[in-house]
Amino acid sequence: MKPRVAVFSFTGCEGCSLAILECENELLGVLNLVDIVRWREAMSETTEDIDIALVDGSISTHAGVKRIKKIREMSKLVIAIGACAHTGGLNAMKNKYGMGEVKEVVYGPDGAEFDTIPARPVSAVVPVEFALPGCPIDREEFLRAIKELCMGKMPKLPNYPVCVECKRKENVCVFFKGQFCMGPVIRAGCGAICPSFGEGCEGCRGFIDNPNKNAHQEVLAEFGLTAQEVMNHFSMFNSYKESEV
Ligand code: SF4
Ligand code: SF4
Ligand code: SF4
């Protein structure tokens, strides 16, 4: 029997679940491996009998906490997809302000009515078997991961920094142009796409394991930086993580 897969969205732009829909050429192949049984963006049926739950978005409401706990109960595997679900993503930037202030700025005087709590990655609320990084997820990485999950294998991510892919592409380092880049401490796998287009990496794939040890030391040395300085520099995608390192 094929694994029963469901897709759920929480706080985010739903770009990661859309990225699955955009795997147009490969989607039929995926459907040979799995049965999609629940997906608000693509179908109206619902079920609570789920083997693999793919979850995008961060958990940032009381209702979201309740819902993700229910999804955990009805699913054999919970896979976080995308930066919001993996690290808390952009949404966690609000965590450094009081929730009263956040609600007032966003919703005005009626803000108190809204259900908003500090944004958390899915793994901060329920156990997660695997997280696929990126904003949005990389389609090829997703397809590889879903095939491995169907074969009963846990997918593996690169544990080396974006700089390695960037160097392989022979890009000019953006530090030479006076820009900043998180590449020395961020997990590779995106093909260093941002530096390849002349922009610094903003860290959407999250930190590599043990950045102080595994950072691209050659680049850090060249620009007189430490891994910690790079990690402190940007909080766009890693505010939640930063509060823990
Ligand atoms: S990770 Fe990025 S693309 Fe995915 S849901 Fe969050 S904001 Fe959207
Ligand atoms: S710091 Fe950024 S631009 Fe420089 S080599 Fe590393 S990934 Fe490339
Ligand atoms: S280069 Fe950095 S910001 Fe750009 S996709 Fe890769 S990890 Fe994300």
C-alpha cells in the first residue's frame, strides 16, 4: 500500500506547499509512490489516517498549537517543510517585541482580539522526524526526500556551508563588493543561488550543525570574521534559533 501523505499549512505564505504543486513534471511520478489524502490547496477531501504529514508555516497562534498537536496524533511521520516550519522563519522576527505591541502595529486598536503568540518552528511544539529547509523548499531536494521517506529511509541534508557550493561555482564572493553574507555558517543544498545572482545569503536554510566547527574557515579568515559574528549579523530567518545558540 502506498504511504498516505497530507499537506498542512500554518503561519506563512504557503509558498512551500505551492512549490510541491509546481513540481508539475514530477508530480505524476510522486503520485505513483504516494496517495495524497489531504491538501487544502489542491483537494476538498479530508481524512485523519495519515502516514506522512508535510507541514509548512510556523506555529504562531493558540489555535495553531492545538491543530499541530492533533496532526501529530494522527500522523506516523511529521515533516516540517520550509524555513517557517523549520526555524520559525521570517515570522519569528516578531518575537523580539511584546505581543501586545505586535498586534497593535499590525492590526491597530482592535489588535487585542487577534490570537497571536511568539512564532515557533514546528519542532518546538511537537516532535518532528525531519525538516526540509529553505524559503521556499528546493523542489529537487523535496522530491529526493519524499522518495527516500517512501523507501523507509530518513533523508539527509548536507552539513557543510553554502560557501562550499559558492566556491565550486567560482562566484566572486559578495564580501569583496562590500555586502554581507551568511554563507559561511548556513547549510548548503540550494546551489548557493543568492550569491550566484550577486546577493548575500540571508540564511533561509538555517545554520549548519556546530557552526563554530563546521563554518567555512577560509572565508572567515579572509574577511577577519568569526562564525559567531556572522551568526549575530542577521536575524531574518534565524531569530528563533539565535535565541537558543
Ligand atoms: S518558508 Fe518561505 S516560502 Fe515557505 S511558507 Fe515560509 S515564507 Fe513561504
Ligand atoms: S561568503 Fe557568501 S559569497 Fe562569499 S563565498 Fe561564502 S557563500 Fe559565497
Ligand atoms: S543562498 Fe542562502 S538565502 Fe539564498 S537560498 Fe541559499 S540558503 Fe537561502
